[in-house]
Amino acid sequence: MPRHSQDQLEEFAPGVLRRELRVVDAAAFSVGLIGPVGAMALLGVGAAGLLGHAATWAFIFAIVGVVLVGYGFIKLSRYIAHTGSVYALVGRTLGPRAGFVAGAALAMAYTTIGTGSTIEIALFFNKVLSGLHIVPTGTKEWIWTAVVALAIVLALALTEVRVLTKVLLVSELVGAALVALLSLVILVRVGTGHAPHGQTLSWDIFALPHGTDAGTIAGAAVFGFLAFAGFEGAAALGEETLDPKRGIPRALKITIVVVAAFFLLTIVGQVVGYGGSPDQVKAFAGADDPYGDLATAYVGSAMGILLNLMASVSLFAITLGTVNGAARVSYALLRDAGAGGPVVRLTRRGAPIGTIAVVTALILCFSVGQRLAGTGVLDATFYWLTLGTIALLVAYALATAGAFRFLFMNGEQRAPRWQAVVPILAMAFVLYTIYKNVVGVEGPYRVFPWVVLAVLVVAAVLVTFVPGLAARVGARIGQEEEPAAADAPALEELV
């Protein structure tokens, strides 16, 4: 009988998260949460609505913002490895009460974004079915497709986490390769004078419309920033990644660089593909199927159907990632609060089955409720994505504040002083994005900030007034000690 060390026995014991992921697995989890192919299915259109032919600037500014916000996550992940992600990062830096509230915000964000992506699967999969003449064009029913997709997500979410990350990675790689191919075909055809409608290749794609000010650019950058939502997902794998204090920061860097390159190539392809005349810009800004439009025009209708299928798969990956992200953060919150019973149970493969079931049930209830309310698929998608984005931005703001305090205000120098400007700029970027999403909005969007605020207040009341809760949370978060001075990364490594 083979002999095992105590560490090995604990690693494979039921009820304990298994530490088995490599850097590429953690990066795949973040990429899956972002869902780059699915994100670019509609967000480029939103940026074009404000900046027209210069929509690329929205993503350039957004990349700058994500790099600023990512700074805090990367730095903190070098000291804190915990499955609670923002909950632990904020809890260790701003205190257990703030950490609990941040964790609630992140769990809410993942759950509601998962609801929006589940509904959006139906939007694009119905286009696939109509392209194949299986259902009539313009079919409005979406709930059954969403329910079937959610059932498959639940089955996959209970599998081994390494299988899960591979599913996410393969799904996105195939879709991203096809979208990148389409973008390159567009650039080559336009550049060689073989565009279908006489489009030409020029630097005009960077020429801002007359009268555009910084506020308009920043407003358009919101769409680019939203496209990156979920980049921090790898931080939720702090208890399942090998050498997490080195692996998680690397995974976050890889995610930002790779996804930023993909977004820039895709938005340039879309802008150039539609063209720069007033009618062409109007067509881009009003499109509901840019992949289908461009693929049909530049390659063929079969490519359009294939890209919409890959967009559906990418959105499926987003749902799979958000369900698992929400489940892991919720598991950490409940476990650290001292909850017991089925809700904090793990499978033998290490999946938090209790919270996965709860999160999936919530998404199902939200989706069915939205359908019973008679909401169209596009509106329902944006409702839930917007709600989740506001909650996610609150979590980002708290994490950025925590990074600033931890790195520059704790008495010990953990980063060069000049870098203090980075989290300050990041906070300004996040707060402005929140402002653009909550001030001056109309219709149901006016209610969303209050819904997020209500969840935050409930979390704050619980952690403040439930006897012993803050102490238990603080004690559990405190178990993840900073590395000893000899093991800590050198200051020059932090730059």
C-alpha cells in the first residue's frame, strides 16, 4: 500500500478544496469569466453608438483602466491566497466587515451577470437556429434555450475544476480564433481594395467625431471596461492553484494582455468592416448581429452561422465561469461565517456543490421571472448585465481601496511610493464608471443602483450586528498569513 504524506492526505480529502491548478488553468478561468467572444458580440456596437467610426478609442481607454484596476489585484494576490477573491483581499486590507460586504457584492455580481449571459445564449443560439432554417427568423421565445443551457452548466459545474477550466479555455480559443480570422480577412480585403461596399483602410478610424469631448470618450470607454468584467476571476482560485501567490498574479497578467490584444483586433475589424460613411457608421451603431453581418459580407453566410454558434458557446462559458465564481465566493463567505450543513458541502472532486446548487437555482428563478414579466431577450440581457456590472464595480472600488492601504499606508513599504498614483487613478476610473451607470439613466435602469445598495446594506447589517460574525470572518481570513520576509517577492519584482 503506497504511503502518503499528511499534505497529500489533506489535499485529496473530501471537504477540502484541492490545490491542483496551474497558471494556465487559472488564466483560463479568468478568460472564461470574461468570455471575450461573447462580450464583443454587442459591446462594440454600444461604443460605436457614442464614438461612431472612432469606437476603437473606447477600448484603448478601457484597457488603460483595466491595467490600473488590475494593479491592485495583482499586488494583493502576491500576499493573499483565498477562494473568496475580493472578499479575502478586502477583508485582509480594510477589515472583516468591509471584506464581507465586498464578498456579497462580488457574489451578487457573478450571479446576476450569469443570469444575463444565460439569457444572451438564447439570443445568439436562436440566430444559429434561424440561420439553419430550424426556427423562423426573428423567433422571440428564449426561455427554453436558456433553461437547457443552465442545466448543462450545472452538470459541468460539478465536475473536477481542472476539467472545468479546460472546457472554458477550449471554448474561448476556438471562438477567438474564428473571430480573429474574420478580423484579418476584413483588414486584408479592405486593405487590398476588395471590400464588399467600397470600404477603404485609413487612419480615419482614430479620428474622433467633431465636438467629441473627454466625457464622451470616457462614457464610451464604459462599454470597453464592461467587456473586461471578470478578469479578476483567477483570484477566486487561491485555494486551488499551485503556488498561488506567484501563479495567480501571473494568470491575471496573462488574462489582461491576451484579452486586450483580442479586443483591439476585433473592434478594429468591426469598425473597418462596416466602413466610415455616415450610413455605414449608423448601420454599425444599430447592429444586433455584428458577427453575422460582417461574416456574411466578407466570408459567407455559413461563417456568420458558425460565429453566432461560437458566440453562444462563449456566453455559455461566461455562465459556467460566473456560476463557479459565485459559488466559490459564497462558499468562502458561508464557511468563514461558521455556517454548516449541505450549503457548505464539497464533492469528492472539490466542487462546492451546495452553493453551486443555490446559485444555479437563483439564475433559473431570475430568468423565469423575467420571462413571465414578458421582457424581450435583448432587454432582459442588458438588465441583468447592468445590475451585475454595478455590483462588480463596487467590489473593484473596495479592492482598489484595500490595495492602496495595504501597499502604501501600513507602515511597511510593499511597493515604490511613486506607484501610489496607480490605485488613485484606478479608483477615479471605477467611480466615474459607476457614475455613468447610475446617474441620468432611465426606465428600469434607475432601480438597479438601489437593488445593489440594498444587498450591500443587508450584508453590512449582518456582519455588524450578528454576534461574533465579524470575529469569525476576521479569524478565517487571518489564517491566510502573508509570506515570511524571506519568501516575499522582492520589491523590484513588484514593479
